[in-house]
Amino acid sequence: MKILIIGGTGTISTPLTRYLIERGEEITLYNRGLTQPEAPAGAKHIRGDRTNFAAFEAQMKEAGDFDYVIDMICFLSEEAESAVRAFKGRTGHYIFCSTVDVYTKPAKFYPITEDHQRNPSSSFPYAFEKAKCENIFFEAYHRGDFLLSIIRPGATYREGGGPVHPFRGGTYNLDRLRRGKPIILHGDGNSIWSACHSEDVARAFVGAIGNTKTYGNAYHVTGEEWMTWNYYWQSTAEVMGVSPPVIVHIPTDLLQRIAPKLSSWCVENFQHNNIFDNTAARNDLGFRYSITWKEGICRSLKWLDEHGGLENSDNYPFYDRIIQAWEKLSGRMAQELKDIDRGI
């Protein structure tokens, strides 16, 4: 089979590319060539920038037809429209990597199934644009432009990355754990989170290729250990072999006020429960959650240690400034209101 992967070197697409090459498929990767691919030798490469729409569409026309196109890096509605122009009538099956963030938050019921309302806030551009992309691709499918399957991964990780935190990126929180520094969690730390290793997620994409059950459908593919954020970080400390973390709980709306950019994902996503029913993916894609959180994070930590991937938390002084300001504020508030229980 002749398969084009738009991307091919990211968190999910790296193992996906490897799986497909190992089973003998003819793979072409389209990307900017800025990330050294880890896939086995054998993949062809087309260098380019898909956001240069005219050039991208011309490159795809020159490349010829593909049996399957797997789009891992479409984030904007304009990119989706360009992809429709590029591949209309030129691929047998288009597989789009979306996200569970397209679902309305907070959910009206749990676990969330694929028919849950999709109306993300416009203040969360990543989710808002992904939902628009889905709509564009569904419209193309119903017009008969190409067959379509959509996969919506949840939080996905692999070797080279660490757990997410209220300020989302970076591995400096792991350095804080190792050095016994306190870490910040939003709210009371009891909202539910889940994570899935990219090797499990990538197999779901493989299961969609040419699978007639998936045509016109969307599937979320997520972790199946539903953890509070407190446990998420407590278990990480346990795997690291360090003392249980000292957790500083700060209200989410306050984090939003003091660090609106840093805490944006916390406000739009992390404070809400992320509990998804993977039944459809299990039945149609053969998805299996096989790598537990502790096993997966152990592998990630080992990689980070071997490659010097832990950031020095001292380089992020804002973090301790937030903790110090919160402790001062909450301590003063507690002192000023110490008589409140007596109705004074």
C-alpha cells in the first residue's frame, strides 16, 4: 500500500511510521525536515511547509495518488481546506488526527462517548480549530471527495517527554520532585486525568487503515487509568523513587488571573474530568491499552535521565514566586478570618 503521512516524526506518528514500515508498506513522510526521524530506514521524504498552501498542493499533485493519507499535523481550518483541495479524488482513504478536546467541557455525563456534544470554547484555539477541521473533513466525506476516518487521541506521551502540569510543558517539574521542591496543582487536585503511551495510540491509527467500519466515523483513543491529578504526580514520584510530592493547591481561576498564558490549558482542559469510553475504538480499531501509566512514565524517565532531558527548575523562578505569593496571601486570609467559625 502507498501511504502518505503528513508529519511522521511526532509523538504518535514516530511509532506509527515504524509500525507501517515494519509491515512492509510504502511510506512517504511530508514535513519540514526539522525533526530527525526515528523511523527505520525505508521511508521516503518530501520536505515542505503545509501552511504554504499553494506550494503544498503543488507538491502533493506532483507526488501522485496515495492509497491512504494519514494527517497528523492539521491544526487550522485553512490547513484542512487546503488538504481537501490537495487530496480530493486522489486518495482512497483520509485519516485525520484530531483530539478529545473537541468535546464540550465540562461534559454533561461520563464517561464521554463519541456522540458527546462538540462545541469547544473559542478561547481554546487548539480545540476550536480542530473541531472546525473535523467539520471540513466530514463535509468533504459527505460530498464524496474521499473516504474519511477521524481519531481523537487524549493526552499522549512517549520517551522524551514528561507528565503535563498546570503550566503544561517542560520537564522542570520532575527536577522539582527529585530535589524535594513543592509543585503546584490546580484546584484541589482531584479532577480526573488520563494518559496513553503513543505506542498504544499509534496502533489505533494502523487499525483504521482501509477499515470499512471506520468510514465516516470518529473514535477517541485515550488512557484507561482514570487518575486524580494528585495521584498522577504522586505515582510519578513513586516511580522516580523520591519522597511523596509536597503539593501546593492553587485555585484555577486565580492561576488564570496571574498567569493567563501559562495556565491556559489548565483553565480550558485540566480542571475538567477527562473520562472517555474507548468501546468503539476497541471494537472497530482493535485498540488496547497495554502500557500502564507507571510502566510508561518509568520508560520516559529512563530516557530523560540517559539523554540529559531534565530541565533545571532553578531556571524557572516564576514558579517559586507564585508559590510564595500564594502562601503569603492564603496565610494572611486565614489570619484575618480566623474567627469566622464563631460567626463573628
